[in-house]
Amino acid sequence: MKKALLSFTLLFCAFISAQELTIPVKFLSSTKNTTERYIGTDAFGWEYTITDNEFRKQNEEKRLNYKSLSLGDIYRADLQNPLQIVLFYKSFNTVVLLDNQLTETARFNFSDISQPIIAEAAGLASQNRLWLYDINTQQIGLYDTSQNSFKTITPQLNDGMKYYQSDYNYFYWISNSNKCYRVNLFGKVNPLGMVEDFDQLQFTAPTTVLFSKDNTLYLYNTETQSRKVIEIKEKSFKSFYYKEQILSIFTNNDITQYKITATE
């Protein structure tokens, strides 16, 4: 009898764990995709993409573009401020700043400063500064664009950096062992829990992320280590982007937008 009860309990627990919690989404629109990389969409409906290493901004009526033939591939684009877009050319250790017309306003080569660094990560911070992660020292710091100087603000990261994301006030990262952290402008580091293995990821709140794994999209809490499946219709996709309740899914053929409200 005890064996039968134990077997039933194990089966019941397996059944419950197999029933993933889900989050419904509302379909908004779908457009044909003619680009290689989808970067994101801003609050005004402009889509940002990369094709043939050309950075593009477009809507239904207009398209702007920027391309540098001398800097190699665009490694990362930071869209948090559409008036000051950051393009990171990792292989040339350089950041380019663009205005809202995709006109180049500044260029910074981190090999040319008084104490050269090798940037592994770059993003926009407040007060004319950039977040940088220097692979030489394995430290995060702030680069002052007006003074052309870099100041580290964290201890050495002994576990490396698997993923990063930033805003004006915080730099978030995930270590190689999937531990999540953030640091503020004054160098205070906070652990944020852990995340599962992922293919792509985006922080939506300090302890909440959207991540994809094997073409399934999840909402995940890094503190409680609990997850919910996002109910999109795509069976496979190349990337995704979330901002202000709008979830954009990028496939080989389409860019589809959904509204999703439960992101915490």
C-alpha cells in the first residue's frame, strides 16, 4: 500500500510540474521581415534593424541608415535613448554615438585613451558617460565622454560575463555560472538571484527576465527561480525585444508585435 501511495505521489508531482504556467498575449500587428537582425522598436513606432552591417531606422513612411566601412561589424546597439543611440564595434574597441537622424555625433576608440582598455561591453549611462566592461582588468566602470577618461567602479569579476544590459543608472550582468547582478553608478553591487540556461535574454525588472530556450519564450523570476511560458504563436524565432508592454518577435519572414502586461 505504501509503495502504491508513493508511486501515485510521484506521478502526481510529475504531472503538476509538467503543467507550465502560461501568460497570454494580445496580437497587435505583423509586418514582413526583410532584414538580417532585428534590434528593437521605440515608443514612436520606429523599427531598428541591421542588414549588411548597415544600421537602419524605419517606419511605414521613411528609412534612415548609418554605415561605417572602417569599423567592422556592429556588435551591439543600445536604444534606450533614441536621441543618443550607442553602436558598439567590439572588434575595433570603438563606440559610435548617433542622433535621432542617425547622424554620427561622436566616436570613441578606447585604445587611444591615456590608460587603454579593451571593452567587452558598452552601454549608455547618465551624465555624458558610458558603461564599459574592461576585459583586461575584468572590471566594470564609467567612461566620461567629455574627459575621455575611464574609472572602474567594481571589483574584479572572477566569474566572467555571459550577458549584459544597462540603463542610465544601472548595469546588469549574468556571470558564466548564470548568477545575476547589477551595479549602480556609485559601484554598489547587488546579487539578483540566478537564471536558467538561455539562448537569448532581456531584463524587464531587477529580478525579472524574459528568456528564450529552444524556441520557447519564458518570463522568469531570478529570486524565486520560477517561470511562466509566454503564449506566442511562433514555433521558432530568431530574436525578441520587449519595451513598454510591447513584445516584438523576429523570425526569418516576419516581425510580429504582441501586448504583454504581466512582466513582474
